[in-house]
Amino acid sequence: MNIRFLLLFLILSNVQLQSQEMSFEEYNPTPTLVVPGAEVPKAKYPFIDVHSHQRDMSPKALAAMVRDMDAINEGIMVNLSGGSGKRIQEMVQSIKANFPNRFVVFANVDFDGVGRTDWAEKAVKQLEEDVRMGAKGLKIYKSLGLRYKDSDGKRLAIDDARLDPIWAKCGELGIPVLIHAADPKSFWDPMDHKNERWLELKTHSRRKRSATDPAPWQQIIDEQHRMFKKHPNTKFINAHMGWYANNLAKLGELLDEIPNMSVGIGAVIAELGRQPKNARDFFVKYQDRIVFGKDSWRPEEFPTYFRVLESDDEYFPYYKKYHAFWAMYGLDLPDGVLKKVYYKNALNLIPGLDTSLFPIE
């Protein structure tokens, strides 16, 4: 009898232990905390999304996007994936024929071939043509600094002097350059228990880099800043807050040093939402240098951005655990700051936008 009881006890204990075993990826508890607050499904003011990517700009696709844009109070979408030549021409024609005031397109530069005698001349000529066709800015992908190599097979640095004609031409044309350089520094750090992005790297292993792959993180970031300073007459929008949303004091120093640099908040809202007091102070101080952007067109995710920027809610979740397993808080930004972040700053940076879509003051 005692033996049977012992066996039953061991079996039940083992079942209980097994039920307690789970991976960190699985653990995602529902908070028991009850606090006031609610989702913000629609932005308080019409906004300009300066950081979107769209491949399909056909009439049908544009109509579908406008319906979703109206639902969340998005005035203008900036499509950064315009390409160049025929591709951008077709996009602009589709926009003009269907929704001429709701979409704009940025051009892209192909950096393959840098080092050939005629590369810069051809690249500048193509950029001029793309702007003549309707491009309102230039988008630079992170492949510059990470993937591109020159004609000799060497890594192409962001501040390579052979690229200067591109940045100078943007200044002459009066168009902004929105640039994504590198990725979060944690991708270069050891993937261990101290790495705050461990879960993201575990679930997205291709994002992990060695400390020098293809160059140290700080080296790539410094290249970008040197390039900004070298071209003071060109307006730069530093995507993802330059990966300094987790160090706003440092970002503030950079904004003070580089007056022609603005920052976009795409894909870093979770960093802001975990430091509401600090982030609010930053937004108030640098209210003329911050633009709204999302980076991916998923309308259901925009309310989290609105809630962080507009509300004073406490302890609400981000929509991707692997990006942010922490809770967030609202910044409760003043209306004047909200208007600048949502649309005024973008109107000042990007030429030719329809101002009638936004409140007149």
C-alpha cells in the first residue's frame, strides 16, 4: 500500500513539474493589473507617415489603403520604396490618376558600381530624372554600410567621398534624405543572458552579427554622422531615431551637433513607451526635429503609436513580444507637440505636400 502511494505521488509530482516547464518564448502572462486606460484607434490629428514601404501602387491597392488610412486619420503616406526610372514613373502616374494628394514616393539609389569613373555622374543624373518625374525625397537602405561593396570589393562606407555628389544634389534639389543605417546595437553584442534582444535574435537568427560583421556598430553609426555634418545644406531624416531611442541623452547631443538632422520614430515606439517622463521631455525639447513613421503598413498596429504619444495610460502591451516584452506608458504629449510630430515637421521637410489636408492655424 505504501509503495503504491509513493508511486502515485511521484507520478503526480512529475506531471505537476512538467506543467510548470516552459520556454521564455512561451511565457507571456496576462497582467492582473487593472488600471484606467483604453486603446486609441484613431490619431487625434491627421498625420503623415514618412516611413512606409509599398510595392503595389496600383489603383486597386491605393483605394484599399486610403480606406484604412481614413479610418486611422492618416493624411499622407510616404512610400520609400519607389526605386528609380520606369518603376517610380509608373508609381507616380498611378498616384496622380487616383489619389494625387494622399501619397508621395521617394527614390532609391543603386550603389553597385561605386568606383567606376562614371558612377557618380550617372547616379546623379538618374536622381535628377526621378525627382523631375515626381519623387519627393531619397531613401537610403541599411544595405549601404552593411552590404554594398565598391568596384574593388571593399565595404562601401556611408561617408565614402565618392558618394558626396548624391548628398550634395539632394541639397540642391531641396529634397530630404531618409536613411536607415545599421540596426540595434544589440545585434552586434554577444547573444547571452545580458542581451536585451535575446528573444528577437533567438526567433530571428539572421539578424545576429558578430562584433565586426561587416564593421563595428559604432563605426557604421559614426560614418553616418560624419556624412551629415559634411553636407549641412542637405536635410537628413535619421530613421529609427538613429538607434538611440534607448539613449535619448546621447541622441539629444547629436541633434545639437547636427542641425540638419531630424529623426523618425518608426519601429522604436516601444523604447519610448517604457520611459514616458524622459521621452516626453525629449519630445518637448526637440519638438521641431521629430517626425512620425511606422515602417510597416499594418493598420492594426498604429493605435499603439497613438496611445503612446497621446494618452497618459499606464502599463499596456506592445504588439510584438520579441521586440518588447515590457509594458509601456503614454507620453501624454501637448497638442502643439503632437501636431508637429504628426504633420507639421514633415510638411517642412518634404516639398510639395498638400497642406489642405491638415488643420490651418
